Amino acid sequence: MSTLTEYLKGRPSYKRLCKRVKKELGVELNIDELRTLKKTPEVGEDTLERLLALVNTKGNEDWAVNSVVVNRWGKNTQVKARLERRGTVLHPPVEKELSPARGQMTPGVPTVLVVPDSQNGFCGDKTTHSQEAWELTIQIASDMQPLLIVLLGDMLDFSGYSNFRTSIDIQNRTQAAINSLYGYLVRLRQMCPESKIVWLEGNHEKRLSNILMDANAELPTLTRADEKHPVMGIPHLLHLDKLRIEYIAPYGAPYFYCNIRFEHGSKWSRIGGQTVTKYLENATQSVVFGHCHKSELARKRLFRNGKSVQIFAMTPGTLAADCTPGVLEKDWHRGLGVISLVGDYTYPNIIDIHGSEAFWNGRRYIV
């Protein structure tokens, strides 16, 4: 960019002007050609355009006017022109055609599918689990083919064994709840035959062993001869060995994968966004949890040994329905969690479920 000061009226020095143009623009000008500019009665845009045309004709560069200032005093006139090479674009033009996508589709990226509390059960003629949410879960899992599926616990409601077991509508529903969840787990395994599946015991599953313990301390641990699973335990009642589902107990025990801590969870806040904040407050690694039935995701950056590391806390929500006993008004969110594993990085996301539809990977799922 160069600034030219030219005295086109009065007593201009054509020789000095030629030297300056040559020095700053690398253009050879003829003095006789410049003299014709003096014949112009008024100095203005026309004179400047003629000078610019002369420069562009003589040089190898294409120059354009960026700004112009004309000063007059007495019989003298001063023109200041700021020129720029046209190759320098100050304001790029609006693209009228769509550019091709610059992202790259990476097939086979390892993923973790996180399935939160479903609380399978029945209250009268209604389910305490969302049937639509379960159907969407199986559809998405079938397309995703995750490396790992984590069931965050409270997959069975066992509302008949809770502190809210006052209604006749929730009595004698345990077998139906077990059968319904088993049906979903069978289909999940059929759709994802190669996925590793783990199930973390939640406080609702713990209700079963608690009520057995209240009756007799031995009941929760009784097994069939030469078998490892208690007869009245979740793994035995739902054939988890046959389904190749690993059951993580006791309640509160975590599961670790790729430096991510998975747990059922015990913290809860009424205000959205504050539960993950509680988990991140003293966290030193990423954590995924359930229990609170809210969809929340937050991140935190740690600094270790001169390096920064980003961790996250995520709770994907719930698959429970709106008729859970003991809860009248619910700020609950249905959803699933998905974590993509790319090299040393993890990319957590939440798949929202609204009614009977969900979106994932640009595809709409509806039941």
C-alpha cells in the first residue's frame, strides 16, 4: 500500500512525481504524458482516474483506489490517493454458491452409548418406563453399533418395594417389570451382538436386596448349588450371563473406561445445570452418571505438569415415563448419552428424546 501526494495544479514537479511512482509502485511514467493532466480544468475523480489508468497501463500490477482526499488553498490543489493492489481483498465478496463440505466422515469411530435410568415397571395400566424412549434407544443403538453400552442403573423401578408403596396400583407388578426389561435387553443384544454391555446397580435395584434383607439377612445371597449369582439377584432374574451383560455391584461401585468414570450417581439438584457443576467441582477425570433424570453436560479444564487437560461431566437424563409414583411435578429430560473416542480425545454429546422421536447423526428416529 502506498500514499501518493501529487500537485496537479500550481507548480507540480513532474520529475519528482515520476521518481516517487517508480520507487513506490515500480512503474515508469513519461513526463510528457503527465503534462496532459495539467490541462484538466478541475482536479477530481476524473483526473485521478486518468492518473490511475496511466499507472496501470505502464506497470505490471493492477492498482485500485482505496481512498482519496482533495485539499484546495488559493490556486493550489493537493490530491492524496491511497492505492492498493487488487490482489489484496479488504472485504471478501459474498459467496453465491455453496462451498463443498470441508468435514470428513470417519467411519468406524469407537463410541460409547449411555442408557440412563429407565425404571421399568407398572403403575395400574400404565408403565413407569417410556416405551417410546426404549424403542428409540434400540433403533439408535442398532445404527450406532457402539463399542460399549453402559446402563447407568435404576433400570427396574421396584416401586412396590419403595417408601412410596402406598398405592394398590404398584403392588404385584414385579414380575411384569422384570419381563418387560428382559424383552428390551434381548433386543438390544440382538441389535448389537458385538457391543460390550455393562449395567451399574442403582438405588432402585438395591430396593430388592433391601427388602430381602429386612426379611432375613441370608436371602439376598442365596444361590443355586454350584452357581455364583444369588437366586433373587438381578443377574439371575434377567439371565445377564446369557445376554453377556456385566453387572456392576454393589450400589455405588463405578466402572472405568478410557479414563472416564461411570457411576449411577447420588448427587442431585433441583436447578438444571447444577448437578454436573457439583460433580466437576473436585473432579480430576471425566464422569458420567445418572440418578437425577436431567440432561446436563459441562466441561472443565485442568492444568497438570504444564499441560492442560479438558474433562467433562455428563448426565443424559432418563427413559422413565411421567407416571412414576411419588413424583408429581418432574423437571425430567429424556435422552441418551454418546461419547465418541478419537485418539486421545473424547467427544461427549446428549441425544435428546422428545415424545416419540429423536435425532442422531443427521437422522430422524420416530416410533
